[in-house]
Amino acid sequence: MLKIKGKIKKTVKYISNVLILLVLLLNSSSMVIANEIVDNLQTEKAEAMIETELTKYSNYNVHEQKGSIVQLNVKTGIKYPENVQTENIKKSIVLLNMPILKEELPERVEVIAKSTKATNGKEKEQVSYAYDKNTGALQITTSNEENAEYVANSKDEYEIVAIYSENTYEEQNTKQEATMKIAVQEYLNNLMI
């Protein structure tokens, strides 16, 4: 009777060890599969994109008022990899530190939305923007409150006109050095990319 109990205990212990090994093996296999899925998702995710171009720089002298004008073209949107399903952009925020000319920030900035197709599928839509002339920070916000469908390969496009004081005016156009910082935040279903 003792021999049978000993064999049963060994058999139960063997079976339980095999079951534990199987559980560990299945668990580690699922971890590997989960890691592969996460890696694929991370390599195939959407990216926010931004393009900036200086389209105009000139001095003006109109009715005894002098200054400089800088015009920028900014395009934003989302770049999707080929096999990734596209999503609506819920909100787009462009953050820009305006160029400094002769140690001066623009006195005034105007933003004209040429297209907001990437965010809300519309042409020439009014956008919300705020300019702080003390810091030179410009923020442009475009929203998709109507939950418009994503328009493939589209971009939001803005013309930014910066008007500088008389201190930046020069009788002859000369080469100016100016730098600026720009960033874009795109929100898909409340997730920022």
C-alpha cells in the first residue's frame, strides 16, 4: 500500500510539474507574441508631420510707416504608413516661436487658413490662434468638432503674416538671419502623436 501511495505521489508530482511547465511555456509564448504585436504597432504608427517655408520677406514704407513683413507657409498633417488604417484628427495645434529680426519680435501676426482638410475636411476654415508679442509665441488650433472623415493625403495649410516695427526697416534689402522653432501636436481620439 505504501508503494502505491508513493507511486501516486510521484505521478501526481510529475503531472503537476508538467502542467506547470506547460503553463510557463504557454505564458512565455504569449509574451513573445504580445511583444511582436507591440513592436509591429510601434513601427507602423502614424507620425505628425510639419513643413515650413519662408514665402516672403520685405521692407515696407507706406504713408510714412516703415517696417518689415515676413510671410510663412506652414503645412501640417499626419503621415500614415501604407498598411495602417487612417483615423480622424480630433485637434491640431501648431506651436511656433516667431522669427526675431534685429532683436525684435513681430508687433502683430495674422493667420490665414488656406486649408484645414487634414483636420476637419474643409477649405479656408476659420481657425483659432493666439499671438503673445512679449514672447513671440504663436499657437494655432484647428478642431474637428463635427467628426469629419479623414481626407487621404491631405494637409492643413496656414499662411502666417508677421509685421515688424520700424526698427527692422532697412532702405535696401539685405540678408537677414532669423531662426524659429516650430512644433505640431496632432490628436487622434484624445491621443497625441
